[in-house]
Amino acid sequence: MSGNEKKTERDVVHQNAIHVETIQKEQRHQKLHTEFSINPHRKLHILSDRPMCRKPPEVIADSDFIQAFHKARQEPTKKYETPQTESQEIGWLSASLIPSNRNDRRLNFHRFSTDVTIHQETALRSSNCPKTESKSDKN
């Protein structure tokens, strides 16, 4: 077609035929989803009812739904056997290699208090002042 020719307007029969073809094409590619499932990769936010609501609690009898909900809320180490991303590799095996002994003074450095530190802490609490200034702050 050249640029100077006018397009013929479509009459009602042509428009109706185009409409019928469009509907048939949509129905061919249409899928009806009747089953509901939870996306395990999305965090669920459950909202509670109002405080004075007298509604009886709902009982969910679908065991697949409950299992999927609990699986989605599990930690990654319980969901998967191996790390799924590079960042999960750090700390994947978080169990300690040796049993911890809190009484072993070689590995546990507890906070000790002396008369001087107790006096300083009570003075700071009573005066509500920030800790003492360092030498670089005074200059």
C-alpha cells in the first residue's frame, strides 16, 4: 500500500469477526487454576483479629497446607541438605567442634569488677554524664 491511499474502515461484520477470533485465541491459551499453594520463598505475615472480636478460631484441616507453612518457616539448615547460595556457606556448619566448658578460664574471659571500677560505674550512673573524655578530646 502506498502512503496516499486511504485505509478502508472496517464495518461491523469485520469488527465482530476480529472480536470472535480474539476470544477464541484467549480461550485456547487460558488455564484454570483450582489448587492453592503457598510460595515457600515469600515470608508470611499473619494478622491477628481485633482484641474484642468474639469470632471462634478457625480450624485448618488441610495437612498439606500446614506442612507447607511449617516448612516455609524453617531455618535454611533444616530445609536443605547443602547451602543454596554463596552467603549461606559461611556458618552452614555452626555446631561447635569442641564442647564448651564455661569454667575453663583459658577460653572464657569474664568481666571482673574491682573497687575502682565499681566506684566509677556508680559515679557515672548518679551523675548521668557520658564516660570520661580521652586525652585527644581535651586538646
